[in-house]
Amino acid sequence: MKIDAVFSGGGVKAYAFLGALKSLESNQFQIERVAGTSAGAILASFVAAGYTSSDMLQLLQQTDLKALLDPPKPTTFLPGTKWFFLYFQMGLYKGDKLEKWLYNHLANQGIYTFSDLPNGCLKVVASDLSLGKLIVIPDDLYRVYGINPAHFPVSKAVRMSAGFPYFFMPKKLPGKAKQKSIMVDGGLLSNFPLWLFTNSNNREQRPVLGVKLSDTPANTTPHDIKNALDMLHALFATMKQAHDARYISTTDKKNIIFIPVKNIETTNFQINANEIDMLLTLGMERTDQFLKHWPK
């Protein structure tokens, strides 16, 4: 059965998506169009490029996630300078290795720019802090920046969407104005962009399935705020969740797989094999259970 799919952000917790994909494949579901934010954008781009869940798991098993972290060279022998780069470059890691990793593995499938993909099959979300806008790539590239989406690298779009604030340095995107736009994680404005396909003309012809790395809104745990750092974490979490939670609460939740991942940090690039296996199993079990009654 052909479907469209949307994946939320979630950093390394996105290993659970591979379990969900394996379940979908086993149940003969074929994804025609795919969208995502942050880690969900990474997975979405690989799905659009033709990778299976087994392909992606093998690829990740061959990848040292810590090697994708690329702090500026001065910080390796002068650790205190990381605060200088954090202040002036707005991130601890450059993100160049992540983008190169994405580029190489997409290139292995013959995917370089959006012109190498079927029209409309992939959409990723980024946040433009300079313009204060949520940006859907490739849809908004020409309208907002005057950029031909056919020539825009998929790896760059995904890297923008996955630019977790203060962790990765923001990407800069030239546009119609002289000043370049500062582009960061799409999750700040829409961490679960299910709305991208909901209003399409194909809704009745092809079901839209959402996969979200959290519990249902009704079971969300309140933030325990005791100090300024707690408030900062809660601020980011609220920014990431509020828009999508309101949307989910006012639409039919029967098309969303909720995978509640607990006790694993989004940016834990030292995640171990046992934690990965747990995420894979959780994603597969939740999806197997969900598919017993979907679609209806």
C-alpha cells in the first residue's frame, strides 16, 4: 500500500524510526512522499533516496557518530576557546562533517540536488532566524530567497534542518536581501510537520502517516523548572512542541504513531549498542501494534 510519511525531530533517538520503517516494510507499505524535521529530515532524505531500513542501519553501524562532531581546531588544544566560538559562531561544532556524510551517502544513490528526486517527494523544514520564518525546502527556496530549488543540494537542506541551536553552528543562506539568513533546526518552529501533506489533494487517495518520538499530548510529562537552566531547556522544548501539539490536538490522532523515548538525550552521540537495540525494538513494536488497526 502506498502512503505518505512525516517524521519528527529527536536527534539520536531517531534510531527508533528504523524499527518503525522495518515494520512498515514488513507490512508492505511503500512511502511515496516523505517529510521531516531535524533527525526526521535525515531519515526522510535517505528514504527518498531509496535506502531501506536495513541499509540505513548498516550505514549507521559503520559510522562513528562522534566522528561527525567537528569542533573548530583551536578548541582541541585551547579548550577554553570553545566559549569564544560559541559566542561568535553560535555553535560548538561546525557541522561540516555531518553535511559531508549526508552528501556522500546521498550521492551513493545518485542524489545530489532536488532535481535528482521526483517532484514533491521530499520536504524538510528549517527555521530562518533572520527573517523569523518557518521554511519548507525546496518549496520556499525561490519565493523567499530567489534560489532555484533544482540546483539546491539535498545534503545542505537536511543539514540546515538538523542544525540544533548552540550545538551546531547555523548555516547561512544568501537571499534577496544583502544580509544572509541564519538557518537553524526546523524543530524550533515545527518539530513534527504533519501539516505538510495533510491539506494536499492526495489526502484521500493516499493516507498520511506520522511518526513522532514522544508520547501522546495527553501523557506529556510537565517540565520541572527550578532554576534558569531548567527554564532554558523548557523554553526550547515548548518552542519545539507548542505549534505541533496544538495541531495534533485539533486533528485526528489515528494517523500518528507515538514512540515515547525516555532517558536518552537528543545529542548523545555516544549512544551505546544496548540503547540502540532498545530504540529499534521500541520503534518496531509500537508500529506493529499501530498497524493492526491502520488505516481505517
